[in-house]
Amino acid sequence: MAKNHPEKKISPVNSGLSVAIWLNTVTTDDGPRRFRTITVAPKRYRDRNTGEWKDSGSYTPSDLPALVFALQKAIEFCYSSPLPGQKDEPGAEAPAKQPEDEVPY
């Protein structure tokens, strides 16, 4: 099975954390639809006793600037890069058509 790779990965140097942008495709009645999702990977660290790499479920206050930086870069990428095959403005997905009598959310 082929491994799925992120469309873009943002990993501030020596921060131990990363943000990945994934390109997804779903099949709808109107044909394939592409969209992006973003994951924030857990902070990675090396266990001093075993030497193994592990994931942390939390961040320290000093991690927050790197996390904010990575998230800002993810926002910039998503809003400046059109989806493959997209003809609208970069980063703007075409709005879904709503029935005339339905109020959009």
C-alpha cells in the first residue's frame, strides 16, 4: 500500500513539532471534490533513558511561538495556493450551491 504524503509540511527548526497540509479527494454526486485538511503533529522528543523517539501530548509555553508560526504558514499556503483544477481565486473554494429556499449556514 502506497503511503500518503502531505501536500506541504511545516516544521520550525528544532521545535519538535510540525503542521501538515493534506490534499483530500471525495467522490460526490457532482464528481470528485478536493479539499484540504491540516494536522498538528504531537511534539516529538527523545526519551533520555531509552533513546527512543516519543510523542508528547502537550506543549510548553516556549513551544507556542513555533506552533503559531507553523499555523500561520499553513494559513498562507491554503489561501494562496489554489486546489488542483480550481479556477476561482487562489485559496477560495467554490461555494456549494444551496437550494433557493435553504438558508446557508
